[in-house]
Amino acid sequence: MNPWLLTYDGSDPTREGLREALTTLGNGYFATRGAVPESHADGVHYPGTYVAGCYDRLVSQVAGRSTENEDLVNVPNWLPLTFRADGGDWFAPGDAEILAQRHTLDMRQGVLTRLLRVRDSRGRITRVEQRRLVSMDDPHLAALTMTVVAENWSGPLEIRSVLDGRVTNAGVARYRGLADQHLVPICGHAAHGVIELLARTATSRVEIALAARTTLAGGPCRTGVEEGWVSDERTVEVKAGEAVTVEKVVALYTSRDRAITESEAAARAAVVRAGGFSSLLKRHARAWDRLWQRAHVTAEDVEAQQILNLCLFHLLQTASPHLAELDAGLPARGLHGEAYRGHVFWDELFAFPFLAPRFPDITQALLRYRWRRLPEARWAAHAAGRTGAMFPWQSGSDGREETPDLHLNPRSGRWLPDRSHLQRHVGLAVAYNVWQHYRATKDTAFLAGFGGELLLEVARFFASIATREEGRYAIRGVMGPDEYHDGYPGRAEPGLDNNAYTNVMTAWLMRRVLDMIDLVGAAGVSRQELDLFTDMSRRMRVDFHDGVISQFEGYAALEELDWAAYREKYTDIRRLDRILEAEGDTPNRYKVSKQADVLMLLHLLGQEGVGEILTGLGYEWNAEMAARTVDYYLARTCHGSTLSAVVHAGVLARLRPGASHPFLVEALNNDVKDLQGGTTAEGIHLGAMAGVVCLFEAQARP
């Protein structure tokens, strides 16, 4: 096994979406799924190209009401490149017999190769080799080369190269039926060997321009222009055994780009000036080599090394140095698909420990994404009657709350209220990331500037939602990281009181704000605020029961679930929330967790860090209580999130190393083997991949 190569042999329609996601190529500016170039969205294949930060919103009718959703836009497809022999059918999925097929992702160089042998309806056998790249050297360029060998026939060989703007956002089954037509075709052109396509997003009105230069020695060129579709067709005479190579070089620009007059002219100029595939590959491979020199992490096992390389590869494709020049966040599913609508959650929390020491320009750019949306977060806090900045659980283009009002339970077919916007701890994640960046860079100017502003505004928000009750500060009406609990049984108002993760991290936040003030001064901070921050750092409320931290106030009164009965009945109970709802029940009644909640504290702060906070709050805490807390929640967690195995592996590696291995194995395989059952095809789980990298990096430390 070569740890730098990910190989798929044959053709498996049931796994094609998974392969497409895992062989996505990207450069931080845009990414393209590993769909075969002759395919279209047909239920098996799903070509998709996504530009960082390019969103559009549409209104849909759901359950008798209007709802607005913002999506990361599937932009025009640059891939289409196919062939036909002597007037036969164009090669397309299902139209020819595939005799052999192999896809190989070279992670070292960022190249996807496909070897193919096909037989058409007239018995003609054709051998094909395709290679593609999305340039890590020039973020606006991509290229595809195809070598065709006529094995047992001679005659005309036709090549068709297309730019296709007739695409929609249809990559997630549970979103189908919602508005998905985000692209409005503007025009297409074909001249001087270059085809061009210009489209605009429906409501955000972002122009997206593609230009393609197709090169094939000899033969006439025919072009075609339709609405949203431009083609370039070439014909050459071939003899049996003769190889013919065609190259397609593509440039992609949008109206959001800097240093251009307009996107169409920029794309045209870039594709004309770009070299051929070999020169693009040389520069692309050098850029990847520079990244690997800074980012490589080793594992002892070859198979683990391969998956670790894949995790790093996809992290770097989404959070590449090119991101430092963009106004874009880190989507939870990368630039690899349409799950979660391409929104930004808290997943960068799991990437910052790795990125900040190696690529501080990237982490600073991700924090600037938050800082630019600080006015919207301040407005959200103001609208809620609070102060400071209330960051959204799901963020997109402008920083407003993008969490939908409703979500679909595919098991029951019912649309249900979505209360996950109550996860106020996203602001704590922003603050944690600020501190991670500072710790890695020791940049006090960053703290004195926009980094400190973020930290302070988040602290002001949490100070405004806390109430002093019987000598301690309480925070009511929130959700924790668990996500299976969004309220109390029998209580109409949503939200939970005194979630331990939220409250302990609030105490941690207040300590860090005070540290910041010691370092860079208290300009703009009143004595009253200083006193409040200090008091909250010492007097936050945390509930306990049975010698363990209670996940939230009232947790001890919940019922125990019959885990054995549910495992026997359903086998896979990762999405226990959907199972219970389909039965007319709710996880709010039970001591069950989707993923780590209390244990997130141990993952982020370590046992000593948690102990420092809790004893500073006046609570008892020791190693025995830590071990008891871990065991307690391990027995009550169904790991319905890919982040769960990462967190549990990290916690156990420090507390009880021998017990961490099963979780490490699960964390490694979550996406590669699609343990969540179909979710990876909709986009990789970037936070989990970054978390895996951090686990191995921690193992390598002396």
C-alpha cells in the first residue's frame, strides 16, 4: 500500500458519491468533486464545483410555510469532456460497457487519475487515461487531460468539451423539493479556440465566469452555444493502437475577486495565458510540496498513514494559503458537497490547534471572517436584548443566523422545529480560536486589535445572558454540544439551563479576557465590566450528580434509556434522535447524548485545565471524579456525530490510553468507510478530519 495513493477499482454505483467526495480536488478558492467528466447529476454521479464564500439564498415552501435558505452555490460545471467513435454515441454513464476502471488520487501531488477501458454497442474497444488538477499554484486555474487509444478500430474520433451552467443544488436528498435554481445564465461565447460561460447567482447577484481552452492536434473545431451551455467539438482520424491526447485548461473567476476589471475578461485572459497541462502540473506539484513540508504528520501504521494523509489533504484543500486572501469561513463539510448548505459552524475549533502554529495567516483570515461579521453579531445580540456579539450557530455570507427554522427527519418524513440556533457556545468557539491563534503566534498586536475585539465582544455577550442567582451566575435557555437535548420534557420554552460546557467555558473566557487586559491594557473596558468579568470567572454555576458533572441543570431527573433494547431493535442507533421522534418520543426525556458535551471540556482544556476552572469556581474536582465523569457519559453516548469519536479518543488518550484505540480507529474510518451511512457523499466532515490530524500530532509529541 502506498500511503500517498487512494485507489478505487471497478465501478460501484452505490459508492460513487463517496468516491466523488473523497477524490475532490481543491485549492482553498474553489474545489471540484471527483465526478467522472462525462457524467451529470443522475442519482449516482454528482458533479459539483464550489467557490469559497459564494452563497445565494432562495425561498421555498415547506410544511405549508415559506422558509428562506442560503446555500453554497454549485457553480457551472467545467469538467465535461467526452468522446465518440465514428458517429456512435457520446460516451456517457450507462451507454457503454466498462471493461476496466481505476481511479487513483495522488495526495502528494494533488492529481486525480482515471484509467478506463470501454466497449461500445458495435464492439469497439477504447482505452482512456484522464488526469486532472485544481491548481494549488494559481487558485483560478484547473486542467484536465485525456489520452484516448482506439484498441481495435480505426476512423474518426470526436472529442466534445463543454462548460455547463445548467446545474442546480441537488446534492442532498433531504433538501430536494426545496428551491435549488441558484444560477441564472447570462451568456456564452466561443471564439479563437476558447469557450466562455457567464452566469449570475439568483439573489446575491455574484457573477461567475468560466473560460476553457481545449487543445487537440489536428482536426476541425465546431462550437455550439445554448442557454447556459457552451461546447467545443473536435474530430481527428485515428488508427488502431494510436494514442490521441486532448487537454482542457479552465479559468474560473467571480465578481467577488480582487484586482480584476470584471470576471469574464479575467477568466478569458487567464486561460489564454495559462500554459499546457504539463507546465501547470509542475507548478501545482511544487506548491503541494511546499505545503507538505509544513504540514506532514506521521503515523506508525501504513493504512493509518494513508487516511491521515487524506485528512490533511482535504483540510489543506479547504484551508489552503489562498484562503488568507479571501473573505470566507471554514465550511463544516469543506468545499466537497452541499450538506449543511455549505455553512460555517464551530468546526474550525478542531482545526485551529493544527493550523495556527503552521499557517497563522490562514487562522488569522478565518478570524477576520468572524470579525467582518461582528456588526451582524452585535445586531443579533441587540435584537435579543443583549450586549456584545451573538454569533450564529450557522453562518454564511453576511453573518446572520442561517440555521433553518425546520429540519426533516427522513425516518418519519416529518418537518420539525430546528432549535440548534440556541447553541450559543459557537461564540465561545470563536473566543477559543482567538486564544489559540495568540498562543501560537504570541502576537500582542493581534490581541490589541481585532482579535481582542472579538474576545471582548463575546465576553460581553455572555456577561449579558448570565443572571446572578443565589451567589452564582446562571445561563438559561441554551443548547449544548450534545444537540439531542433542546428543551425540558413538559416545558414549552425551548433551551436548557446551565449547560456545564457553556458555563465552564464562560468562566474560561472571562479568565482569558482578564489575561488579555493584563497584556494589552483595558482601553474601552469599564471598571464595572472588569468587576463583572472577574466575578463571573469565580462564580459560574456548575451542577453535579452522583459525583459527576451534570450535563445541564435537571439532567439527573431524566430517565435512563434501555440501550440494549434499542441496539437489538435498530442495530445502528447513531441517530437516536430520529429513531425516537419516529416512535413519537423525544431524546429530551432521556440521559442520552449524540456526542461529547461535558467531555468536550476535557478535550479542550485537559483534566488539569478543567480542574483549574472548577476549583477556581469553588467546586471539588479530582482525578477520580474526572474518570467517573468520562465513564458515565461514555455509557450514555450514541456517537451520532463524526466529532464524537475524535473527542472521546482525545480524552481517553490522556486519561486512559489503552481505551482510546477503538475511538481512534472509528475517527480514522468515519469518512473513508462512510460510517455515518451515506453522509460523506454529501461532503466530508472537515472538523473530524482536522481532529484526527490533531490526535496523531499529539501522539507524536514527546
